[in-house]
Amino acid sequence: MPSKDHTLTAEQSALAGVYVLIGVPVDQLPYSPAMELLVQEYSRRIGRTATARECFAELLYLRKRGLLPRIRRRVA
């Protein structure tokens, strides 16, 4: 968890970077094939296997604290 000064951990920073790269809003990720891509790339960056549940929970945590950039909904 980030400290009170909102400093992200290395893993949180990696997750945020992958989130921006994927470009799908948090609320759409569980229903998108992009979630699998996010989990794979995040796992590669941190050097261990992460789960979709772990990634989604951490993204929600970061979003609710205003630590993720806003990504607009994709137009189909």
C-alpha cells in the first residue's frame, strides 16, 4: 500500500504502467479480453505470477485513491 504521501510501490507502479498501456478503464477490465493481457504483462514486469483478482483489486484500490490516470471508455 502506498504511504500517506501517495508514493507507489514498485509493483503498484508497474501495474499502473500496464493499465495505461492496455487502455481499458478499470470498470471494463473484468469483462474484457484485455484483462488477460494486463495480467500477463504485469506478471512479466514484476517477475512473478499475478492473478486477475489480485490485479483488479489493486487497480480498484489505486483508482479509489486517485492514483491512476483516468482512461476514457473505448468507442466500439
